Amino acid sequence: MQALQPVQEQKVSRIINILSIVIPVAVAVMLGVRLKLDLGTWTSYLPHVNGIINSITSVLLLMGLYFIRQKNVVAHKRTMLTAFALGSVFLVCYILYHLTHESTPFGGQGWIRPIYYFLLVSHIVLSIVVVWFVLRAVYFALSGQITRHKRTVKWTFPIWLYVSVTGVIVYLLIKPYYLH
């Protein structure tokens, strides 16, 4: 793959900043919509699809780290772009599910309850934060700004991995409470 040519930095930064605000705000607004759409029963499977997507993304992130440490830039790039694409698919599936279903309450009791909510809240907060980092990391990589890419991924990678892994854990903890 050929690197993208760097474009006007201000324009790209503005687009990344706008997307980093618009995406979480749109998701928050969508979560607040009480009238749910009826797109069919297939949407009830979307949380399970998202659990799989988060699992695959976690593995891809670790593979991407492995590949870059082995100096295999081509495999790293493909792996990380696949993780990025899966993140986009996850977002679409997440939005579709919450446009068609109420949020599922967690039914666990005892010691697991505060653990679940800690993981859920930290997952949500960091999933909002990571959007900006991931978009910048992808832009810097594709535009050939590798030094800036490396500086950005020092923060991006651990946050993105945490969000992916906690997404799987939160899914597994709430899975028994989904209505079928």
C-alpha cells in the first residue's frame, strides 16, 4: 500500500475533532430515544455479534503489536486497518441494536455488581476518549507520519485494547440478562 500524502493538518485535525465529538454525542442521543424502531428480530443478535467483534478486535490489536515488533509493517498495517474497520462495524451494530431495543439491565448481585459497573463505566468513558486517538493514529500512519503515529499509539494502543477487552468482559457479564 502506498502512503497517503499529508494534507492540510488543520483540516484533518478539525475533521478528527468533529468526529470525536459527533460520534459519542450521536450515540448518547440515540440511547436517549425512547421510541424504538422495529427492524425485525435479527437485531436481537447484535449484542452477540458485538461481543464477537470486540473479541476479534482484541486479538487483532495484539497481533498488530506483535507484527510491528517483528518489523513486519505490511502485516501490522493490514491487521490494524482490519481492527479499525471492525470498530466501525461495531459502532453500526451498536447503534442499530439500541435503536431497536431498550438497554438491558444488569441483574447480577453481590460482589460482581460493583465490578460490572466499574468495568462498564470505565469502558464507556474510554471508548469515548479512544475515538480521537484512533483517528489520529490511523491518519498519521496512512499519511506516512510515522514518528507522530508512534507517539500517538503509545496512548492509543493501551486504551483501545482496554476498551476492546472490557467490552468482551461486560458482554459476558450481561449476556445472561438479554431477553430473547
